[in-house]
Amino acid sequence: MTSRIAAIRKAIDAARHPALYMVDTISSLASIDYRHDEWGVDVTVAGSQKGLMLPPGLSFNAVSEKALRASQGAKLPRSYWSWEEIIANNKTGFFPYTPATNLLYGLHESLAMLMEEGLAKVFARHARHAEGVRRAVRAWGLEILCAVPEEYSNSLTAVMMPAGHDADALRRVILEAYDMSLGTGLGKLAGKVFRIGHLGDFNDLMLAGTLAGVEMGVPHKKGGVLAALDHLAESARAAPRKAA
Amino acid sequence: MTSRIAAIRKAIDAARHPALYMVDTISSLASIDYRHDEWGVDVTVAGSQKGLMLPPGLSFNAVSEKALRASQGAKLPRSYWSWEEIIANNKTGFFPYTPATNLLYGLHESLAMLMEEGLAKVFARHARHAEGVRRAVRAWGLEILCAVPEEYSNSLTAVMMPAGHDADALRRVILEAYDMSLGTGLGKLAGKVFRIGHLGDFNDLMLAGTLAGVEMGVPHKKGGVLAALDHLAESARAAPRKAA
Amino acid sequence: MTSRIAAIRKAIDAARHPALYMVDTISSLASIDYRHDEWGVDVTVAGSQKGLMLPPGLSFNAVSEKALRASQGAKLPRSYWSWEEIIANNKTGFFPYTPATNLLYGLHESLAMLMEEGLAKVFARHARHAEGVRRAVRAWGLEILCAVPEEYSNSLTAVMMPAGHDADALRRVILEAYDMSLGTGLGKLAGKVFRIGHLGDFNDLMLAGTLAGVEMGVPHKKGGVLAALDHLAESARAAPRKAA
Amino acid sequence: MTSRIAAIRKAIDAARHPALYMVDTISSLASIDYRHDEWGVDVTVAGSQKGLMLPPGLSFNAVSEKALRASQGAKLPRSYWSWEEIIANNKTGFFPYTPATNLLYGLHESLAMLMEEGLAKVFARHARHAEGVRRAVRAWGLEILCAVPEEYSNSLTAVMMPAGHDADALRRVILEAYDMSLGTGLGKLAGKVFRIGHLGDFNDLMLAGTLAGVEMGVPHKKGGVLAALDHLAESARAAPRKAA
């Protein structure tokens, strides 16, 4: 699920709480709208391997003035969060340590791809796919982990397994039979949910294949793929230009 | 559709006809069983870009003793069919002209992949996918171009468009809306059929995505994807090991 | 060595000879100046794997109106030289057969690279390297195969072995000891010359490495590398901008 | 220069000093002999981008039992040096965070390449190249930064610029004229030395090219390339098998 970032900022401000506000966008940046400055976030964490469509290996911080000042006065030892040296080097285009250069070339290209499609279209594409996934989940008679529709994630959907079924056993079956790796439930959700990713470089037919793999493996009602295809076809007609 | 290669050889022999027997395997080699020697073929033509899972750029000939003798005595000018120089060079591992070396490295790997999976399994995989496609076509209320079941191709399925619909217009719509390029009808079938390829590096969920793209675009009954998924799930349970 | 293409054209015309004029540019195109139209060539043959800096696998023909007319009336069977179908297809951007698509993407990039450097600079770079090679050969006390300076090739230099030495034995020694593959002498030059390639994606330090490999292997005087370095350093100072 | 790791260990032990012993092998691992266990090192730091012949992006720690125990009891906050989670995950082949997967595939291959050549040969190859570099530096009339021959590095050679010359200006000239990037002097050596790297995937002719680039740019005596080539040719004859 997603968090209502701007609303939380307002609540922090209303409570006059001095806490720094940190947001993890690893599974959403560049697939779902996100505004570090406008929403008043202090520290944003992101990674290369999801919406930015790259191999894993790069991580990014966006840092507010407030966070920077706090960092300069802070006594706690840091390494990842030690920004001064890299900010100083960035002015001349250098890095204080050896960076993962190949991924920087990839990042240059993935940003060009995102700008070419246009962020508004990228976000709309993921919203449309996410709605297709949710219709499929409901048609299967399963529950989406997220109870609040306005907090649905457009990049990932966690699905509750029916009582008495182990999500990780299902994931293994689907991996073996259909060569598709679903996400696992973490922490107290372990074994109880599986996660369907629909972010990054993703189009309608990849979504259809993904849902087909779940439908062939999941011990429940059919009809999910069909429900998603109805949604995709209908919304493709509404927006007749190239889907991806 | 495929031809009954061995049966045709028998017919040629029964008629005592001296013709050389040439077979085009470009769209089938390494996806469907084929036996140059055992079936008595004189010249087999193949290419890198289909069942061998490589970019286009290589073509191969398998040549019988009979074809070789005919070639040696023949008066007609040739270039592609002029085998002597390359046969002489092959003995030492050389080529008479500069070959597409990068594709030869790729070929080494694709042959290793085919041997690792095992040809019997490769052929069974394509047969299972092709049956799924045919069930989808029938569920759509459409006709497969090939009328004789024993000549069904397991690598490509040509589908007749309903009267009054242009196959190439459909192909354009599907390309634009779903980023999938279907094959066109050639010669007198132009505009009347579209072709679904299901060969080479192909698995269940790619097939599901492919059929979803056709079903969302084709002006006819639904139910094809579902019919194919039923077949895939059922036959996956029958053969529970890794499908691809 | 290179041929004086324009001068030969004039000689053909002066003799009023009706022959078509065909030029093989495989080892020179995009490394040495060449003008199909201006020099009155009828058929030019080129390949991807040398000056165009690509893997082997593409070949090109440039064809004059005269050659095209001759082809249309000709009775001789052809395949490579059968241009009508591809000319017709090119109008719409298609190919009559499956082309080596990956190499076409590569060609797009290599042409962009050549235009970015500028053809005049590309040709000057190869001329400078070729002069360095020739100075090295002379310093070794060896002879360049080409006796006429105005026919020196700027992309390849064939070097005569001293009497009593086998060029192919030298090539084997250098390949084993220094991991460098020199070109062999063809036809009646087999065993008598080795060829140093200095074309395509090539810069000063690659040339230095290349000549070092020859100098360490060749059974003759030293001083070739030094003579080439003197030339390179001197001409780099004369043209102080980026050499490659 | 390299440090005498085993000797330092002995000195620490002789002094009965409780310090942990940490060694930075980033520029040497897999190019020069190194023995974490045998030499009694507590923490070794390595990276993917030098002797391991990969793009930058991976770093490694080898950790002794003693360092591990110290870490478990330590109060100081850590992130890079926090090993428990990754050690626990490694047992099942997992990572606690998303690793740079593409580089792990590359590492698998680079280790295979090192084992195929054999570490003894890899180290001998670098020792031979390093000796060639040092002979070149002396022939140029320049000084190697390292005064103690037994501490010469076989992967990098830092060269002192003559008084009155700026090493970084030289580096810029060589980069522009010869497309070669030499290493810079760090800290108090800034501007006073340049560094020649000769590690990882490196062979005789790359070394010759490298030294040629320095010789053409450096404001001093010639003869370095020749001195190195003499050494390479002589030692190649002594060990006539494939150099790299």
C-alpha cells in the first residue's frame, strides 16, 4: 500500500512535531507520483531496481535543507547518511568513492525513456494496470491486503491467501510450473500474502501473462484474467494511443 | 502448417522420380521434430532467427550425398548453393568468406540450451503451446488456416479473419494498443489471415500474454485465453516439472 | 595497397570500353576517402566488419544507373547481384528477406560515430597511423609490399618477410606470445607477407601496442616502435586536438 | 606500494597489541598474492573493479573470528561493518538487502577466468608487467614513488614528476592527445605523481600502448617503451607459453 505522504506532513506540522520526515520510495519512484519538495519530505530513499528499470546497485537520497542542517549538527555516527562529502564532490561532477559507473549510464537512459513517455502517462499506465490487478484479485474471490482504496499501491498488490493455504507454497508451485517469481510476505505477513509487482517496464500483455500465472496456480475461483482483460480492453479503447 | 516430410519422400521414391527433395525448416527447426537424414531429404534450409533463438543473420544448409553429386555436375550458376568451397574449409574449421562470428558464438550457446532442456522436451513444450493456441482460436469462433490436423504446425498458427475484416488492420490495432507484432498473411492470404508465432524461447506466460493481446483486439467472441489457460493448467499438472 | 579509382575510370572512358567498373571497398570504406558517384564507379561492394566498426554479417552494394540497366537486361542468373527486389522494398523501408536486424542498429550507431568525428578527421587519423606503420616497417629494415607510394593503403599495410622466414610461422609466434592476430598473405603471397590492420575504431596507443607486438616477434632490427612514436608525438603536437 | 602484511602481523603479535588488523586490497586482490587467513588479517576490504575485472559496484569483507567477536560486543554504531545479518542470510544463499545481481554473475565469470589461468600465472603476469613499467620509468629518468624494492606494487606504479612539472597537467595532456586516463596523486601527493595501473585484464601489448602514451606525453628522456619491450620480449622467450 502507499502512504498519504502530504497528509502525514500536514499532521506532523499541525502537531508542531520536530521529527524529520523520511520516505522509502524504493518500490514506487517513477511508477507512482511522488513529490519530495512539494510534499515537504526531509529524506527520500530510492533505488535503481524498480521503477527506474535498472539492475540493482544504486541507491539515492533526496535531502531537505532541514535534514542537512540536522545532519551537520548531529553527533551520531553515520556512513550511508553522511552526505557532506558527496554533496561537495557533486558540484564538480565527481564522487568521493568509486561509483557503480555502468548503472549511471543506465540511469541516464532510463530517465530519458521516462521523459519520452512523459511522467503523467507513466503514472496513468501503472494506475490502469493496478486497477486490472485488483479486479482480477476480486474475481478470484481473494482479498487485497490494503483495506483503504485511497492507499492502494499502483506498483505492487499484496494478496491475502485464503485461510489454510501457505502463500510461500503457492509461490514455489508457480515458480516451478510457470517460471514466474511472485513477491513474498515480509515479517508478520510471511506465508499469508503473496505480492504481484506491476511497476517499471511493464505493459498490458506482461500483466496478462502475470495474472495468468497466478490464476493457473492459485487454489480458488477463476475469472481474474478475464476481469483484468475486460478492464484493459475497455480502458485501451478510452485512451486509444500506444499503451506503452 | 507443416508438411509430412517422410511421406512425401516415400511418394517421390514410389514414383521413381529423380527430383532432389528440398525442405524449408526456417520456422520450425529446433521447435518441431525434424530428421534430415532419416527422412531422406536432399537439401534442408534453416535460419538462426526462429527456433534457434538468435538474431537473424545466419542460414544453414544440410546437404545429402545425392544433392552434392548433383551440384558437382550441374551447369547452372550458383552462389548460395555453391557448397564446395565451404565444405573444403569446414574440414579445418575455417570459412571461405568472413562469417557472422558473433552469431556463431550465440549458436554455440543456443545449441547448449536446447541440449540442456532436451529436444524431446523442447518439442513437447511447443506441441503443448500450439494445442493451447488452437483451443483459443476455436473458442474465439475463428478458423485455423490448416484444415488437416496432422499438418498443424506446432511453431506457428495462421488464423482466418472473419469475412469483411482486414487482418492487417487488426495487426495494426494490436501493435499500437498492445505493443505486439503478429505475423502477416503472405501472397494470396494477404489481409485474410494473421499468424501467431509460438516457437523458440517461449513459455506458458508468454503464450498467455500473446493470446490476451489477440483476444483484446480481435472482433469476435471471447473465451480463447480461458480455453488456453485451462489446457495449460491441466497439462502442467499432468507434467509437473518445470515447463520451460 | 589502394587503387587509383578515379584514374582507372578515366582510362576506361578514354578507351571507350563498355565494361562495368566494380570496386571492392571492404577493407577501406569509412577509413579511407571513397566516392562512388564522383569517381564513376558502377558497383561498389562493402562490408560491416572493418571501417564500419561492426561485427561481420552485413554487406552492401552501391549501384550506378548503368549497372542497374545492365542488370535488368542481363541473362546471367544471380542471387547476390539481384537488386530489383531489394530496391523495390527499400522504398517502404522493408527488406525482401529477413535482414540481420541487430547489425542494422549497430550500423545506425557507427554512422553516427563517424559523422560525429567527421569523415575528414577519420581519414586524417588513419593516414597518420598508416604513416607511423610505414616508418616502423622501414626502421625494422623490412619492405612494404606496395612499391608505389601513392597507392599505399591507409587501412592495411602488408609487410614482406626477409627471405628464408615464413610469415605464417611469425604470425603464430606473435599470436601465442602476445595475443595479437596479424593478417595472412593470400594467394601467391601466402607465407611471404603479413598484414597489419590499422582501420576502423583505432587510436594511437592501439597502434603502439600493435607495433610493439610485431617488433617483439619479428626476426630483424628494432627501432620501429620508436620511429612510429616519434611520428605520432610530432603529428599530435601539430594537430593538438583529441586524436580519436 | 604494497605493505608487508605478514611482517606487520608478526610485529603486532610481538608487541602483544590487541588491535584488529585491517587490510585494504582494493587495488591488488587477484593481481598480487594475498592470504587473509595465513597472514592473520582480521578484516580485508576488496572491490569488484580492479583485479576482479568487473565494473565497480561490489565490495567484499573477509572477517576473522576475532573481528567477528569484537563486532558482536562492540557498542559503536555501524552499517557497512554490520556483518551479522549478511552472515545469517549467506547460509541459505540469500542477501539481507537487494544485491547488485548483475555483478554477481560477472563475479562468477571473473573467478572462473582467474582459476582457468591459475593464480600463480596471474600473479607472475602482473609481476612481469610491473617490472617492465619500472624499467620504463628508470629509462625516462624519473623516480618511482616507492623507495623500497620489496614494497613495489605489481598492480600500480606511482611516478614522481620532475620538479616544476604538474602531474595533473600531464594527465590532462595525455588524456586529450592519447585518450588514456592515468591515475592522479592523492592527498599530499596531488600534482606530484601520476599513477600507471597495470592490473586485472591486462596483457603485453596493452602495457606497450600504455607506456607509449606516457612516453609521448612526459617531458623527459625517451627510451622507456624500448626498455619495457626488451624486458617483455626477453621474459616471453624465457616463459614461451601464452602470456595472457
